[in-house]
Amino acid sequence: MNMFNQFLWVIVPYMCLVVFIGGHIYRYRKDQFNWTAKSSEFIEKKQLKFGSILFHLGIIPVIFGHVAGLGIPKSWMEALGVNDHLYHIGAVYIGGFFGVATLLGMLILTSRRFTIKNVRRLSSASDLIVNSLLLFIVFMGMYSTVVTNAVQPEFDYRETISVWFRGLFMFRPDPALMADVPFSFKLHILSGFAIFAFWPFSRLVHVWSVPLNYIGRSYILYRRNKSN
């Protein structure tokens, strides 16, 4: 069991991170022409619009919440006056609100990709895997937040998961901290690392290509040809 925990909570995370970094470097150097989101908007717009808005409005606060919850030690929060009760309100109610928005968005987007024939035909295998895996990750996150926390209120992930997670970046991860973590949290974490490993080989690479240069770009001028 100790070797299995060592594999799951030390070897697997580092393998996924290595694939994430190395895969992006390889993809950028060898496959820039396919570095795209491959939009299917011209086939169906309504579900894409509502699903995409809900997902993107929800996922950004959810990501920041994960960064704060995993990256900031509990003692630092308490030093700032954020006790367990205040933190619980923020994590469950505020985080839950944006989590529901993210989940609804993913349900719409995944249903659209699988049930609309022309969208499904345009989709690659990686597109279907990404949608399914993201939906599973968001669902398990919501399940852990709402159900597991209600059934096991004594569990505090900031004393186990967060400490283990920070240890990864200091190259001192302690797999023993994950031994008694509820199963739903473990599934959420492992599926999260799986999407990081799959990321470089899917449409998710378009996240790094936000066209910020458009903000300061000069206007494109169109002039009529008077000779015509």
C-alpha cells in the first residue's frame, strides 16, 4: 500500500507535469499549424454560446479558488483573520455558485458535442475525450465540495491535500498525507492531473494563444478602389 501511494501521489503527478511541459514544447515546435480550438460555431451557435459563457465565467473564479485553497497555508489565512467559518462560507457557497455555473456549462458543451450529429462528425477523438474528462473533473469537484464535505465535515483538505500539493513544488511530497483523503477528492485530483497530461495533445492548447495583441493593434483600413 505504501508503494501504491508513492506511485499515485509522487510518481504520477510528476509524470503528468513532465508530459504537460514537454508536450507543449514539442507541439509548439512541430505542430503549430494545428495549434487551434477548431471552432464548430458555424454548425451550431446557440448551445455553444450559452455553454461557453457559463463555463468560462465559472472556471476562472474556480481556478483562483483552487490556487488560494491549495497554495496558501491555513496559518496564513488565519493570520489575515480568515477563520474556518469564513473560509467554509467562501469555499462552499461562493465556490459552489461558480462550480455550478462551470458544471452547467460543461453539461451543455458536452451534450452538444455528442448529440448534434454534424458537431460530432467534426470532432476528433481528443475533442470527445477532453469534453468527457473535463465534465468528470468538474462533477467530482462539485460532488466533493457539496456531498463529501457534508458527509465528512471533520475533513479539512487544507491540512492534507494542500500540504501534499505544496510539497510537490518543493520536491518533498508526502504521500502519507493522502492516505485518509476521501475517495471523491482523490478521483478529482487524479483526473485533474490526467487532463494536464492530455492537454498538449488536444484543443486545450488554445488557452495559451489569447490574442492580447489585438488590444493595441492598429485598425484595419478598407478603401474603395475608385478606378472601379
